[in-house]
Amino acid sequence: MDAHVQTRVSAYAIAVEDERLLLARLSDASPTFAPGLWHLPGGGIDPGEQPVEALARELLEETGLELAAAQLLDARTYAVRRGGVNWSVTALFYAVDLKPGTPAVVEIDGSTDAVVWIPLADLRDSVLSPAASDALRILKARRQSAVHSPSPGAATSTFAS
């Protein structure tokens, strides 16, 4: 393994409401993915911090919204070069339910500069971070699986809508 590679483990929210995905636009302060791309709310897990605690903290900073529930869906890794740094990013993807509220970036000079609900039908890989693109694929696969194998009496959430 290259000694010059920085490792980062991050927790990301897949929040869906009314066929819209909650996304945050990356700012110049983004440590790993390119500024201007739409990315999932979430971010790095601090040493000793539990992943869901990090997810709740990052959601509040980047969206002003509070986490109500989270379910781990998947994990992916990315090799990224940004600002002269080679990163090995491990991303934990969570389906989330959020407490009611209006999204707004709370953190000043953080890694995001905007947050919005974007219709799923309008999303294109060219404007998404690699993690957000993977989230769309995870979302699509879960929805197709639910359509092909429904279970009677199964619980529903905003993620399955």
C-alpha cells in the first residue's frame, strides 16, 4: 500500500421524499470529491465516533435537518486524488428518515455550499459525485428488488416510496 494515501471513512445519507433525493453541493473546501458536484449529505467519521453519530452530526451541519432513523444499506470504496492528496475513501450508505424541516446549510466554510431536494428523474451522473451516483444505483436496485419480491405486511419507509 502507498504510504502517501490518506484514509477516510465516511457515513452518507440516502434521503428520499416525494421522489426527490436530498443532495448537497460540494464547495471548494471539499477534501475528497470535486467542488460543484452534487453529493450525499454526510461525511467523515471522527476518531472514536460511531458511524450513525457522525451521520447525524454531518446531516445537521450540511442540511440543518435532524436524523430520525438510519439503516445501513451498503459500503463502497473510492480512490480519489484531490489537492495533491491521494485518498482511499470508504463510504457507508444509510437509508434515512429525517425529522420535519427545511434544508439549509448550517456549517460555515464547510465542504458544502447548498442543499436541495432534487427530483430523481432529473439526476444525471455528470453532475453527481461518485458516491451520489452509486447511491442512485443502490436506490434503483432496492426499488427493483421490492417490486419483484414484495412481502406482505412489510414495513415501509420514505426510502421504499
